[in-house]
Amino acid sequence: MPSDTKRNDHENLRNRLIGLGERSIAKSYYPELQKRLDDLERFRAVVDHANDAIFVFETENWNVTDVNETALALLGMERKHVLSAHISTFFMPEIAARYADALPADTQLKFSNGHIVTWLNGKDGRRTPIEITVTLHRFAGAGYAVVVARDVTMRKQMEAELDKSRQLFASFMEHSPAMAFIKDTEGHYIFANPAFATSVELAQNEIIGRSDADFFATDLANIILENDKLVLMQGKPLFLLEQIRLKAGGKTRHLQVSKFPLSQNGVTFALASIAVDISLQIQTEQALQRSEERYRIVAEYNHDMECWISPTGKLLYVSPSCERITGYSTEHFLSNSSALEMLIHEDDRETWQHFHMASLDPDNDTLDFRILHKNGSIHWLNEVKREVMSGNGGSMGNTY
């Protein structure tokens, strides 16, 4: 706000001018003089409270002749300490040199959107990043320069944060093993990371502007297009498995894909996707499934009864031969963990329990014992114990 002293000076000037007008012969000019004075005061108030700092320099020696309140607040200084100070007190000396045609040829001022980018030097070493515009004027035979300075501290901070975010995103996309890409609503690629470029055997810049029909077989490209349309229409993410193959040929690959719309102000403008190649996982699962199927066929047609017990003692598997040997179905044993033990002849049960609790001994890994068949008859069995090991070397229990 303007100081009280300054307000009093304006009022004294106003009163003197009004008094002069009242004493003048042409008293008809008084209303006009009063109106112009009111306009001047309103204009001064607007200037003082403008969002931008405003300095007025006389261009003969580039000293401050006027300054608004916003500039004083930005400097952290009083008016009396600013008036008559040289421009170099607050701005870089190249500013005055530029408009005095004395700027050295090797000195470059920085510009942004037509504004000079510089610093405003204030009290106690305060430095504020600003952008300024300078306009030259002449009044009553003297030259003046009006410098309008805008504080861009907040904007600089936001730009720094945005730049940091961009660098993090670029680094993440650059080194991510997952494929990532963005397509516009027409299905044309507007971004692709190196992993995706490698997958389609093209450089990143060769992908931009192209569509899936340029990379993949026609039937696959049509399926991808339909999935993309679904995401854009519903405005919801879509998670799916895709089998892709390049138009140029090669192996079919399995991708785990997530697709989601990109929106701004409620309007969807693009579709983003992240895909992970799980071909090796699928191949491993398929090989394991084939191995399990082969093992199950062998086990189910094996004449002997086969059991798999986990390290915790849970019965994981019983072969179908159990019904021929014991008279009980596989479900009977799997639903009751103690069912097998209950069949052991009471004279052999303690020995059987010890055999199962003991560590695996290659020299003593078989046991002969008797069981009671469901029909009441006694059968002799020979049990062979083997430990089942996982791929990482851990025990998965024992088979009998």
C-alpha cells in the first residue's frame, strides 16, 4: 500500500491545484481539473498495485525516477533508497547498454517469448528470477525507459519439477524391459520405448505415425484394433493376453498386455499400453503341463500303489491302484490324512511310523508291512521311500 507520507503529498498537491483553479479567472476549468486529478490518482493506485514490478528510468544516466509498490515489495526496500539509484543496482548492466546501443557484440542476453530473462537484485543479496520488457519514451524533451518486471520464481520451480519428471519418465521408459507405447485415437503410434521398438525390429523414430497393420499380420492387427476401440469407448483399462507375430514372420510370442485410456479435461485423446513378453513362462508352463500329463498317465496305469506326502505330512497324491490294493478309493485317502496309517496292521504300525519319520537312508529305504484290506483280508506290501526335490534344490516331500 502507498505510504501515509506519499498520500499526504498527493492531497497537498491536489489542494494547491484546486485552490489555484478557484482563484483563477477561468473558474470554468475547475471541474475539468478536478476530474483529471481524480483520474491521475486512480491510475497511480492501479500502477502501484499491479502484479508486475514497474521501474521508470531517465535514459540520460539510467537512474530511477519512479517505481511502483510491487517493485518495492519485490526488492524489500523503501522508496527513498530506490529513487535516483542506477539501473545496475537492480539489473544486469547489459540491460542499459542494450538500449544505449553500447552492448558488446559478444554479450548475449537471454530471451523467452520476447522477454529478457534476468535477475532482480534486492536487499541483503536477495535475487529474484524475472522476465522484463523495456519500452522507451520521450516527455518534455527528456528520454525515459519503463521496465516492467515479472516474478517467475514459481514458474521456474514448476518448470524444474516438470523437467525432473520428464527426465525420470524418459529414463524409466529407456531402461524398462517392458514394452510401452502410446497411440492416438486413430490407432497411430505417437510414442514407443526402446523395448517395443526392439520387439517390432524397428528404430523408435520409424514407429511414430504408423499403425499395427504396418507391423503385424492382418488378422492380429484387426484384433488389436478392436481391443483398442473397446478401451477408448468404455474409458476403462483392459487386461489381456495377446499372441503376436510380425508381418515379416518369425516366432509367435505371448504378451501380457494392459491398455488404458489417456484423458484430459474429460476428453480421451490417446491410448497407452504396457506389455510384458511372457513367452518363456508360457513355454515353461506348457512343458510342465506335458510332463505332468505324462507322469500322471504312468502313475495311473502303474500296477503299484504310489503316494506323495509333503514335508508337513499332507498327502498330495495317491495313484488309482490304491483301490485295487486296499479296497478304498483315492478320495478316501485324500480326504483323511490318517486313513493310510489306519490300514496298517497293529503289529507293524510302530515300525511303519518310525520308517516314515526317519531321515532318508539309501541302505534302509524299504519296508515290508501288512495292511488290512477293506474286505477284511490281510495283504503284505513292500514300500520304497524316495525324496522329491524341487528345481531350486528344496525338498517337496517323499514318494512311497
